[in-house]
Amino acid sequence: MSIVKINVLTVPEEQRETLEKRFAARAGAVEGSDGFEWFELLRPVEGTDTYLVYTRWRTEEDFQRWMAGRGEAAHGGEQGEKPRPAATDATLWSFEVVQQAAPKQG
């Protein structure tokens, strides 16, 4: 089954709009990558300043290939002037999908 990577971003309230605009501007940056299955940017609703960036991949190797190539560029690996990060902290969580369900068709 798939693997899930969740990037946990601490984003001060005054940087939320900046973060969301940056993700909107990157549309298409990961979608064509081999093994990519899903992306979601999750905005906190109440009680936290933590955003979650959810991606699902066919295999760990697919994720690592993306990180070594386009992912590195998307995460600030390119040379040149870089804008100030919108997040003040980031942690990457990794999971294997062991069970899943979808709505019944019908």
C-alpha cells in the first residue's frame, strides 16, 4: 500500500495568507511526479497555529526521488534570492497506509 508524508508547519497567524498563496502558486509542482497519489493543505480551524501538508505516494522510493529532484527545488533547494519562510517550524511525519476505505458506490 501507499505511504503518507505529513509536513507539520507552525505558521503564525500573520503568515497564514502568505503560506496559502505560496501553495496555490505551486499548483502542478508535484502532481506529475511518478508515484504521486494525493496532496492536501490543511488549515487549522481553532486552537492551533499548525498547518498540515498531506501527500500520499505509491512508495517511499517515489517520494525520495521527488525530494531529490523537484521536491528539493520546491523546498528552497534552488539558488537565488529566497523569500522569508512563512512557517517558523517544520516537522515531517511518515506513515504506511495499512487500511483504507472509500465511500460506497451506489
